[in-house]
Amino acid sequence: MSDPDRPDLPPWLAPLVGAARSATAADFVRQGPAGPSPGGRPSAVLILVGEGAAGPDVLLIERAEQLRAHAGQPAFPGGTADPGDRGPEDTALREAAEEVGLDPTGVRVVALLPELYLPPTGFVVTPVLGWWHTPAPVGVVDVAEVARVERVPVAELVDPANRCRVRHPSGYTGPAFTVRGMTVWGFTGGLLDRVLELAGWAAPWDTDDVRDLPQHTLDLAARGLPTGYRLPPPDGAAGEHDGPAADDVIPRTGDHPEDHAEDTTQTGTVER
């Protein structure tokens, strides 16, 4: 990984890299279970930051609506670790290549954020911060898995007009972004909120603006999740549950909703 003080990192990125490298799980989590039950599944997401015509931006995807799990949800590229992956960096870059056609040679991994545990599904997620020093075209690789790919400028993400909190019937409430026709919420919205704070990019916004999630979003999030759902079988079909997305903060039937409720500024995850 690169030294955040090296001149080959743009000045706007260095503070985020430094803060990310010194971050602890306490910067992202709230009170909850201490860690996963046996069998927690290692996974990684790629927080890919680049610089386009509108300034610094972040790569987000929206998962396909026909998926059984995470249907229609915003997410960072990422997924579960494969046996051949040498670590979270490999997992995040491999998944991004599979999902959006990312050329990993144009990316420098600059920091690994703390492992985060998602109690509702049992994922143990390592967010991987990547500097997209040589951007190349990206897009949907498989329409059965990903519906859209967006490079969202940081200026849009921090615009107070695009910020709110969303409420799920489970009792969960957390930060969200309304950008590019997407409502970025749940695990993805919470993690993005914390990254913007760490970078010093966040602007004041109205945290009293709390909106119910649209019924269509709720219907998609509830699709095909059996009672007591935790993890897919290790040999599950591709696309069955590719990795963390928005609703991994929402308790499944059989969970204790009080463990996943009010969450104003953090991801809704807990420390491993």
C-alpha cells in the first residue's frame, strides 16, 4: 500500500488515507454483539475513489432486481472471499472486475478499513480503499447481477439536498443519500457516511429529515429470505448472495430487532 504522504497521491485523498489507516472498528460500529458466531463469512467491498470532470468521485453499483437477495440495492462492488484470494484486496478487486469490468492494474489499494461484522447475515466485511489512479471505462458485465454502475461525485454525496435518514419497519434508522436516481441506504449508506466524515468532506445536513423507505424497496429487500436466514451455502449458485449490500443491517425473522434499531451516523455493523 502507498504512503499517504507520497506525492503520487492527490492532496484531496491523502487525509482520507491517513484517517482510514488509523481508524478502528469503534469509528464505524455501535453497541451490539461482540462478534460472529462460528462460520461467519469473510468478504470485502471496494471503496473506489477516483477523479473525474466533476472532481473526486466514488464508484457505486445497483444490484439487479431479479436477484433473490439484495435485489435492486445500492452497494459497493464486492463479495465473499474465494479460496484463491490472498486477502481482502484480492477479493475486492476480483469482485469489481467480475461485476463492473474494472481493470485492477489501474487501482492502488491505499488502506484497509477495520473488519465489520453484519449480524443479520453473518458477513465479516473488510472495506478496501482504492485510489483509481488510471480510470478506464466500467459498466454492467452481467445484467442478471448488476443493473447499473455509477461514478458519483463527492460533491453530490455531500450536498445537503441529497442527504436524509431512512426508516425501515424493523426499527432501523440510518443515513442515506439520494443520488443518480438511487437511495443509498443501510450498510452501504452508513459506510459511505463514515468515509465522508473521515475524509473531512462531509457538510452539515438535516438529520431530522427521516423518510420511510419506498414500498418497492421494502418488497425487494424482503424477497426470498427464509426464516432465520444467515448465510448461503458455500457452494451456492453465483448471484445467490454475492456479498454485502444495503439491507445487511436489517434483522431477519428470528433476530432481535432491538439489536439493529436506531443508527443515526454509523453503519449498523458491529465489531468482530
